[in-house]
Amino acid sequence: MQTAKQLSVSLVNKPGRLAAMLTALSKEKVNFRALSVMDSGERGTVRFVPDNFAAATKVLEQMNVRFDPSDVLLVEVPSQTGAFRKICERLAAEHLNIDYAYCSFNSAGPSHGSKGGVLAVVKVNDLAKAQRVLAESSTMASRAGQRKPAVRRPAMSR
């Protein structure tokens, strides 16, 4: 689990606006670790985690596109039924609110310390506390999976 900078952009909901922004980012070799596009009437909200935050913000500024940066958690979600639910439950148990979340295939691979799979982008009300909670539960889960070595006890003799 790690933190990352996310950019939120509001675009007029017309054909070609999203494509123009993505083309400009592509020309500067900005890749996405995660991307979400949501319709909200006349405007659409694009949220994305770029692999190069500085280059992405420079492109958006040159396009005169307003953006809102925020810190988010990137959490690898195991390929198991209920895995994301468990993450949500851990956060809820500690009174942490999830403002929003979206997932991405984690194609970044080993270069970002990942084995691939699903990457959840989670915006929470207290980033530092959420990191602690998820790190602690991850540590406990890995300990639970480890077997204690068998202890041989001497046989009692009479």
C-alpha cells in the first residue's frame, strides 16, 4: 500500500473533450496508474493517478484546464471474494470515511513494487490513519498465515 497524487478534472461533457486531454497527456508520455470518468450532467469528472504528477499538471496548465490535486491511497486488492469489502470494513471499524474509491488493473507490475492484479484508489478523510490501519491489518494477516514451529516436548516418564 502506498500513497499517490491524484488529479481531478471537470470537463464539459461534449464529444472530443476527454480525447483531447488524453492526447495532450499522451504526447508528454504521461501514463495512468488508474483512471475514472464519471458523468454529472453537463460536466464530467475525470479522476486519475498519473505516473508523472509534475508532467501531468504542466500539460493541464498549458491546456488551461483546471484541476484539483489530492492524496489518495493505492491499495492492492487480493484476487479473493470479499477482499475489497474487508478493506472497507477495516477502515469503517476505525471510523474512517471513504469519500470515493475506484479500481484499476495494476499493469504497472514490478517497477512499482507490485505483482499485478487489482489496484484500488481510495480517498479517505484521514490518510495517515488509514495507512496505519491497513498496514496493521496486513501485518496481522501475514502473521496469521505463518505457522509456528512445532515444539517437541519430552515424553513423561514414570
